[in-house]
Amino acid sequence: REKGPVVGRARQKRSGDDDEDEGEEGRRGAMDDPWTPSGSGVNGGITSGDMGGPGLQNATRGDLPAIMNGQFGKAFEQSFKEFAQRPENKVLLEKHQRKEVKKAARLARKTKYAEFQDKVLTADYDAQKNIAPFLENRVLRRVIHTFCNDPHNDFSKWANNRQVLDLLHSAKKMMDEGRMTEDEAEEMMYQIVSSPDREWHHEWKLKTKQSVRLPTEQLLGALNEHLEERRKGNELYRDRKFQAALKQYERALGIVELVVGMSGYDQKEIDKNRISTYLNIAAVHLAQKNAGECVQFCSKAIDLDGENIKGLLRRAKGFTMRHEYESAKADLEKVKDLEPWNLEAEEDLRKLKKVAQRDREEQKRLYGGIFHQQ
């Protein structure tokens, strides 16, 4: 009598074990076959949670070959591009991208501030003592902040540099006495430290350059904003409102000089827009007869692209205005080498010969008259 119930219980247990095994096998089968309805989607269909991504939430068994060879992802990418290009969606996406860029810039500033704080606290005693009087001043604090970017990670070298400290003391004294505003002090210090005859000019130039590395999605937002600023500048330029156009171009330039791409392709796109903006600014200066600035910005564009036709033509005009005829001729001849059919270069070479000849005759007349009087 005692064995009966025990055996019965054993049979029940085995029966339960079989049910559990079947359940386990069912679960394993479902894991092995991703197309088995999970019951969590509509009519037991697959959901994004089941497949691990929103791109597959409407997938069916017939889509398996396309998913395996990557075509499904391409189709989804194309669909998303079409969605993004719709006028009602484009504005929202661009707004979101601008927010992302600002967020990335804000994060970069916070990171830099944390690094600055760490550098100050870990610097040697003399370095901390030297910079302490300047940390409450916004401009001087920003200058000291740049010491963190030393190529050799040597913050103390700059904090103990006698020339730098003398410069900081002079600027602080003039601001404290009201002889100079913060903006004027910042401009003065920049002019001093950026002078090429300073022994630490190159290092200073490197360390004061700030940048934000952006992934492609955020970079698109930044470049959209850049292009919008340039578009406004182009409209103002066409209306001959040159000063207003220059401000827009400078704002556009500020964006592409701040961002850095995370791939070679992204950086090439940034550089292409920098070149265009340099040439926009050069065009404004040329229209205002500012030959020096025109040459300067054309040269920046040519540094990035030595065969830029527009840059060479525009710089030649600037050189001509400065009476640097040989330099102008060299640029125009380079254009002819690159594009033998370029009519603008041919016309400018003809004008250049006339202007140079007229200049020589004028000088001859002037100096000939002086020598004749003597």
C-alpha cells in the first residue's frame, strides 16, 4: 500500500519532467528559428524587440534573403533618407542636429574645464602660485586654460614662463585700471603671442586651436548650419552689403574651423567647405579693395588645395592690386597650366601686362623728373 502512492508520485513526476523537457525543447526551437512567432507582436508576429532593431520590425520570412545579403539595411537606409528629405521632416531633423552639435560642444567644454581643474591642482607649487592672481579674470583664465594643450602635457612650463607671466601681469594691470576692456586685452594678447618672431609662436598657435570631434550624424547638422550662414552671406554679397556679408561668412567659418571629422571622408568635406568660405571672405575683401586680406584668405584656401582655380585667380587679382606683378603672373600661369582653356586667366594675363607696363612708365616719369631736376 505504501509503494502505490510513491510509484504514482514518481509517475507524476516523470510526466512533469516530460512536460518540462518538451517546453525546453520548444524554447530552444524558438531560439534556433528566429521566424517562430513569439506572440508579442500583432498576430504573434515579430517585433523590434525580438529581432534587436527597429529596422526589422515589419520583416517577414520572405525578407530573410535580403537581410542576409545586406539589401534590407540598404532599403531601410534609402527609406530613411527619403523620410529626412521631406520638407515637413527636414526642419525638425536639422533642429535636432543643431541641438546635438551644441550638446557635443557643451560636453567638450565641460571636459576641458575638468582637465583644466586637474592640471591646476596637480601643477607644482610655483606654477599654482604664479597663475592664482589671474584666475578670477575671464580673459586671463581663458589664456591660462590653453596651457592644458601643451604638446608634451607640460602645464607648468607655461605657468612658469617669465614672458607669459609678464604678459598676463601687463594685461591685468591695464584692465584693473580701466585703460583697456576685456575684449581689447584679449585682442592685444592674441596679437603679441601670435607674432612669428616669438620663440614660442608655433607652440602657442598649436595649443590655442580648439576643436570638437563629431560623428557623421552630428557633423551633418553642423555643416547644414554652416551652409545656411554662407547662403545668407551670399545674398548680402549680391546686394553689395559687404560688411554684413563678411559677418555671415565669419560665422560660417567659425563652424568649420571648430569641428573635426572622425573619418578621412568627413574631414575632406569639412576642408571643402573651409576652402569655399575662405574664398567667400576673400571676395568681400577684394570688392572692398582690401588687397592684403584678399591675398591672405586666398592663400589659406590654396594651402588646403594647391590647385584651386578660383583661389589662384582671386589671389592674382589681390597681388595685382598690391603691384606684386610677378606673384600675380605666377598664379595666372599656374591656372593656364591646369586649365589651358581658362579664358579668365588669359584675360587677366593680358590686363596684367598692360597694368605692369603702365606702372613702369609712371615710375619712369616720376623718377626721371626727379633726376632731371637734380
